Amino acid sequence: MINPESSPILGSLQDLIDVVAKLRDPEGGCPWDLAQTPESLTPYIVEEAYEAVHAIRSGDRASIVSELGDLLLQVVLQSQLASEAGQFTLADVAQSISEKLIRRHPHVFGDVAVADIAEVKANWEQIKALEKGKTTELLSDKLSSYAEKMPPLNAAMKISNRAAAMGFEWKSVTGVWAKFDEELGEFKAALATPDTAHQEAELGDLLFTIVNLARWLKLDPDKGLSSTNQRFIDRIGQIEQYIDKPLTDYSITELELLWQQAKQQLAQGD
């Protein structure tokens, strides 16, 4: 075992553990932290994960360090609450993932030989299925896991990739474009009806087809949508720098003109 006093990494981690324990101390701790439960903290796990991804994409070192710290805090907090309840500790969490990594990398920690990344992935899935007491994991079980545990856009890409690997695939991207045209037509037809559930179902089919197009074209739909969101925000911000009254006081024609001006100014780097 490594002595925490001789390791800056373990020493810093122990400092964080001690800080969290102090925040949760019934005698002198923080009222907000003491009021939290594992369930009340779960939204922060998702929020901090997204913020960490944003920081990584930005490439800003200070932001990455800060956001990864916030994400690590959520792991330590959940482990602290579980420890107080006599369920598990942070040591159990760390040991569990270490054992899993060793178990699922027999080509590194054992004597299994692999030729490429595809074999690594295949071995990973086979070992994972055996851990669940199955010879192989059913495709439907795997896809359900994606749908249950991931945001819809990310889940759609995972589902699309896994299904394609199992043979549910078009022969060419031309087939995907044909499916897009078909789903677009069905969505438009649904909009002509009063059935909202049917409209949403057809919208979902159209979005899923767009995800498949992204997969074929080797594009990241999540990154693409995030980029669009940011461009929209940037253009609104650009407009707000030059107007002298609330946005609601402008007509749609005036707003469109301001929008085009902002778009051009940002494109020119103004």
C-alpha cells in the first residue's frame, strides 16, 4: 500500500475526504450538506458531468481542473452518505472499479492476446455478460440499459451503433437519406392530425433517423447541437450589445434584421 503522506495525489484526496466529512459533521457541519440525501444529490452528478465535458471541449486547463473537481466531489459525497448509512465507503468504490478494470482487461493483466481494438471490445462485452450470469448479453437488454441510463440523444447514438454492429444496418448512406425523407413525410402527416402523442412519436422517429445519418457521416450529434445552442446564445448576446430597449419591444421583422447583423458580425470576428 502507498503511504498517503508520501503521495501528493493521495494526500490531496484525503484532504477532500476530510473536508466532506466535516461538512457532514452533525456538530458544526453545514446545514445544506447535512440536509442532503443520495437522491437529492443525483441531479448534481449529471450537471457536473456536463460541465466537465464542456470544460474539456473548451481546452481551458483551469476550467477542466475545476469541473473535474466538482465531479469528483459528487463521488466523495455519495460515498460519505453511504458510509454514514453503513452501506459502503469510498474505498469500496475505488476497489470495485480497480477490480473491474483488471477483470475486463485480461490482455493487459492476464495472458489473453488481442489483435485489435475490436477484439478488446468483444472481450469486454463477453466478460461483462458473464459477470451478469449470462453466456451473452441480449441486444435488447443492452439497448434498454442505454435508454434507461443516458440522455435521449446520447442513448440514440449508442443504440444506433450497437444495432448496426449486430446487422441492423443500411447498405449505404443512400438508404439512410431515403429513410429520412420517409420519416419527414410521416411527421408532416402527423402534424395534420390532432393526436399529439402520434406527432411526438413521428418526431422521435425523425430525430432517430438524423442520429443515424450522423453516425454514417461520422459526426457527433451531441457536439453539433451543443455548438448550435452556443451560436444561438452568442447571436442573442451580440444583439443585446447594440439595442437600447427590451427585445420584446421589437417586431419580428426588426428582430430578423438584428439577427442577420449579429450573425454577420460574429462571422467576421467583430
